[in-house]
Amino acid sequence: MNEALLIIGPAWVGDMVMAQSLFIRLRQQHPDAAIDVLAPGWSLPIIERMPEIRAGIELPFAHGEFNFGGRRALGLSLRDRGYAQAIVLPNSWKSAVVPYFANIPRRTGYARELRVVLLNDLRKLDKQRLKTTPQRFVALADEGRATAPPIVPPPRFRADATRAAELRERLGLGDAPAVALMPGAEYGPAKQWPAAHYASLAASLARRGIRSWVIGSKKEQALGEGIARASKGGAINLCGKTSLVDVVDLAADARAVVCNDSGPMHIAAAAGARVVAIYGSSTPDHTPPMTESREIHYRRLPCSPCFERQCPLKAPAEHLDCLIGIHPEAILASLIRLADL
């Protein structure tokens, strides 16, 4: 296939990273095809680090915004680009509107939300056969219904060592070896390892001569400041000072990354970092960090996974025990094994 493909990308950071597995598979199948991704503006710098993609196209609508007229107009504006196929990764009805009005001949996606009018290559999602999100994405590259779980190539971003050195200088990080701590989780606190545990880990790393970088969004500035303060100088708070694409280069530059099940976890794995991943209300069975250089901490309690934003258990002895019960000493032991600290 020498024609162009349009991918309607996901709205979440982690899903966008995992979508690269599909892009890699498409590039293997169609070496000469141009692949474009229609996605939220925040994701375009990340898409630029994916060598399989020709161009990222901004989807100019807020998360959850319907705006049928705007989506129709955007689809009409893409008609002259000659796309042979669109693959729609989100399951929503509105996500299929743009490729329909772009008049793309083949429009592929899962049969969800009565999209039979908008998509003409509908696939039934077999959740038993396709257990993980990356498997579900990659299966859309093949013809027809999946008869077996596909081989999933791991996402791999282009990290920039020169830019990492510039970030170290701009942020005042010095040349000391460091571990990146990513304590946030957009989904909610039932995914977040306790801040006190992160601070204890940072203090232990400092005694080994390892600095901790606390990385997160502006919304996590107070969280990062609390961790830095409680670590007694072992951690520096970078929350709100870095972009998503900065996370790619800093994660690749760090000795290892400690993180919750979150978008930054998937970025770190794709950047080639050593990853220690902590799971609470979710499960690595569905959204694992896609790297061999990893250790996963997940307690598999009887109540797990609950997939709740807030812990539904109210008894003090059980509240967030899936996370509280993962001790800093266990995470430090993983870092020692992975990164030879």
C-alpha cells in the first residue's frame, strides 16, 4: 500500500503511547504508506518522537466535546489528502465522525456506540482473546476478526541526549546520577502510591548518592513539594516545570523511573528507561509498561482490581491497602536490581 492512512488517536497519554505499537505494525505491513495521526494538541510533540508517523494533525476539541459541526468541517477539510483507510482507536461515536466526512473509503474500528453508519469495517471486540489495550490496538491492523492475540511490538520513542543535558542545565539538576519519581495519576488517588512512601524512597536513595527528580504536571506541584520537603533534601520538585516531551528525555537520562500506572509510566517505558511500576486500583494485566527493563509491584488483593478512582473500602485497615502495603524498601530493592544502584 502506497496510499496514506489516517489514525484517530486516543485522548489519554498512556493510550497514545501504547498506540505506537499499532503504528509500528502498520509500518511493517505497509513500508511505503504515509501514516498520519489525528489527535489532541497536547500529544503532537510526543507523536513527533514516533518515527513511523509522517504528521500529527491537531483535533481541536476539548476532551468530551461533541461539536458535530466542527468535526464535520474538519472531516471535509481532509478530503483532498487521499487517505485509503482510517483506523479509529477511541470507542466513542463522535470519534468516527471525522473520517466519515473525510470520505475515507475504508473506516476501521470496533463495533461500539452504534457506529455502523460511520464505520464500514466494523470489528467485534473479543475481550477474552484481546486482553490488553495494545493487543486491541494492534489487532486493527490485520484483516477481519482476531483469531489469536497479535504480537505487540513495544513502543519506542526517539530520546534526545543533547536535549536531556540542556534540561539538566536549565532545571539546575547538575550531573549527579538520578532516579525519576512520577507520583501523579490523572485517573485518581486509588492509583497513587502514597506521597510519604515516595519521600521515604527519595531519602533512602540520597543516602546512596542518588538524587530524586519528582516529575509531574502543574496540578501536582503541591504533591511534589510535599515529597521534596519530607525527603529532607533527597528530592527536587520539578512538577509543573516540564512538558510531556521533556519527560521522554529526562526518563531516558535517569538511572531508572518509579511511577504509578499512568501516562508518564508508558512514556518512560517507550523512552527506554528502567521502570519500577506500582499498581493499585488497576492491573498490569491490561496496561503493563511495555519494556523488558521493568519490575512491577501489584498486590493482587481479593478486591483488586476495582478500577475505582477512590478506594471504595472504608475500614481503616483496608483503605488503599493495595498501595500502602507496597513498602519503600521493596521499591528500593527493585531499583538496586534493575539499575545496579
